Amino acid sequence: MPLAELGRFPRVEAQIIVGRLESEGIPAVAFDGEASIGDGSWLLIPVRVMVDADDLGDARAIVDEPA
């Protein structure tokens, strides 16, 4: 099960995307969410949302859906 990067997002948005994908049955994880939290720059570092490579197309379709 190789992981593929869906995209890089602001920290809070990444967590929302992970929840949305999981609600659709697509396992997802946010990487780098705690990077540089000690020095106060955590809001400046994008968080990578990762999904199974086989789910990447479906995940992109969900994220790109108009609101």
C-alpha cells in the first residue's frame, strides 16, 4: 500500500480534508502537522495529505468538488 501525496494544505484545512475523505471511505493521513510547533512557525508549514496510491483519483475528485 504505497502512499501518494494528495496535496499540501494549511494545517486546519488538511485535517478537514482528512475527515472528509475518511467519511467517504478513503483512508487518509496528514503528515507534518506538528512540524516546528516549538518555534511558533507551525502555521507557515503546509501539511501533506497522503492517501493510498489506488485512492488518489477518487480523493482528488472529492477535494476538487465545488462546495
